[in-house]
Amino acid sequence: MIKKYFFTSFFIFVLFSMNAVAQENKQSVIGKTQEPTIEGLAIYPNPVNSGKIFISSKSSLDKKVEIFNVLGKKVLEIVITSKEVNISNLTAGVYIIKIKEGEATATRKLIIN
């Protein structure tokens, strides 16, 4: 009988301690700060038929633009001061475009026809 109470008490203790650890992990994930995003970001046209895209935001800071293919290889890296990016040397397909403006970053999908 004592064994039964011991194992039941032990089982309940283990369950409560697991719940406490899960709550701690949840709080640590919630407490992490995310990178700031670029306010008012617009990338157009998307999908692209011409050889250029336009990138605009509320800020007029320089933008570092990186374009990656679906395999993760960087195919273009440029810093722009205007809105226009020449992508005429890229073949048709799906790309990932990463834009950094000051401390803020944004990542979007770019389709070239």
C-alpha cells in the first residue's frame, strides 16, 4: 500500500515539475525580441515581367538588397539609394529577397516570369 502511494506521489511530482519547466521555456521564448521590420515596405511588381523591381518604404535610408535562389545561393547583392533594382540578369524562377534598412530587415518571396 505504501508503495502505491509513493509511486502515485512520485508520478504527480514529475508531472508538475515537467509543467513548470515547460512554462519556463515558454516564457523565455516569449521574452525574446524580434528584429524590427521595415515600416511601409513595398516591393513591386511581383511577379516581375520586366528587368527591374522597385522597393519603397516610409524611410529614405539606403537599403541593402540580397536576392537568393531557392537553393539558398546568393545571386545578387546591392546597396540602393533609390527605389530601382536591376534584375535583368536573373532567370525566370522563384527567389527570396532580403532587404536591410538601418537595423530593420524584411524577407519576401520574389517571382520572376
